[in-house]
Amino acid sequence: MKPSKADDPFHARLNRLVALAAAQGNIRADVEANHDDNRWWPAWITDFRMRMLIAGWSTRISYNMINTYASVVTTSAQIGFDALKEMPDAEIAKIIQPLGLPAARISYLRSLTAFLDNRDSDYLLEADPTSVIADFADQVAHASYKVGQCSLLYARGYYCGIIPVDSGMITRLAPALGMSLSSGAIAHEQMRLHLEAALIANSDYYTRLMYEQHAVTLPARAMPSWWLHLVLIYFKRRYLNQPHLRVCRQRPFCDAVLDCAHSDAMAMA
């Protein structure tokens, strides 16, 4: 898997899309509400093992279930990873039942526990992320590249440099940006590497854009990887999951992205 070259036209398309997305009031509100302390992966949890667990448990949960999910996360974190992994399945099922798929989520906990028992924290928190994510996807039940990305990012901290990619980013965002990806789960890793390469090539641009558009905190010497992920995930959720009248219908997007001659809103005007 080769990341994008610095002069790839994908970079220019991504730059334009991010600038337009970040300027939208609804996305600004989403990012500012979830950047410094994310509702899905809260900052107050410090045990990296618990972070890897609840990142995996966040899959297959719709956005309107955020309060239910947050309640389960709080209860689980208060119990603690060591106590939770020793509980019988029936007790764990009572805790996670509101999330659905209890058997799969319990299996994930058991498999994650075995994975962690056989790897030291230096490897998990400091080794090359591509290697750790591949290892995670291969060895943890009910995991995948996207779950590995999310779990490792949350374990290492928002600004570890990983830009996780969900399924909607593959099916909705990638075509709009003219990205060519392989079929199957490996596409999540390919897109992650493309996005991270684009960020490295244009880090000053994104840092400046972040400070111009949003009131968020960037750690010293960090590139705005977490911010970029949030802008893209919320653009996808608000404008691409259900095709928005303002969004360009051309794939890849034209230079305008929003409110162009290809959009339904302009066609109806």
C-alpha cells in the first residue's frame, strides 16, 4: 500500500473539501463539541486497555444512541478493565445489552484480553501503527482494520497521528474525492495512509485552517490529525450519508464541492 504522492490531485481535492466543510456552521459545532473531549471516546478514561475495549464496542451503534452508549461506557469504565474481564458472560451481557449484539461484544472483550496478555504496552503504544493495526485486525475477534485503527488511536491519544476511516468514508467520501481503493477491509488502511500522507504534505495549511475556523486545542508540535478526522467524519455524516441538496453530484467532486451547478439545490433554483 503506497500513500499518495505530495503532488497527487487528491491532495488538492481534499484541501478544497476540508476548507469548505470546516466553514459550515453545523460542522464547526460538531467539531468543537467533540474535539477536546470526544463523546464517543472520552478523555477522562486513562486505561489504554479500557480505551481499546470501548472503541471496539462503539461499532454498529447509530449516532442517535450516543447517550445510551455513553452510559454503558461510564458504567464499564467505573468497573475497570481488570474486574470486567473477570466477570462471567451473563453479568457483562447485562451491562452491554442496551448496545445490542451482546455475544459479539463479549467475544471481542475475551479476544482483546488474550491479545493484550500476549503483547507489552511498549509495542501497543509505540510500535509502527500499520504493523499493530494489522496484528490487531488479524488476531482480535470481531475486529477489523477500522476497529484496529480506532482502538489504537484511542489507546495512544487523539493526537497520535492516526486518522481512522469508517465504512461510510470508504463508500461515500472516497468516490467523491476520486480515490481508487481496493475492495474489502484493506481499503480502510489504504485510505488512512492516503489521508495521513496528505496531512503530512499540507500540515501548515491544515493547522492554519483549523485555527481560523474552530475554537479547539492542538497539542504542541502536533499535526491536526484528529481535527482532520472529525471534519471529514462530520461532513460525511451531515452531507453524504443522505445526499444533501447542496452537495455536488459529480464524482469526483468539482472544485466547488457545495452549491455548484451540479448540485440539486442549484438545479432546482
